[in-house]
Amino acid sequence: MACSDVSNNVWWNEFHPTDAVNQILAENMWFGEYTKMCYPVNLHEMVKLKQ
């Protein structure tokens, strides 16, 4: 059974990550917050380069 407060917990099944997981993934792709998922530049840097 999933936890009742999915916004503060990292949990997922095969198809449905919680909001907390989605937030971590989005921050990684946009800013490279936790790890370099997007290499050599993250999405934020890519958008700045296109302007």
C-alpha cells in the first residue's frame, strides 16, 4: 500500500512515481541539482544558449 502523503515521500511502482520523485527528476534535468543527468548541459543551460 502506498503512503497517504505522497508529496513528502519517494515511492514508485513500475509506472507511477510520486510527486516527490517527479520533483527530483525535474530538478535534475532542469538545473542538475543532484546529479548530472543531462550532459554536457542541463535543460536550463540549453534554453539560455538558444536565446
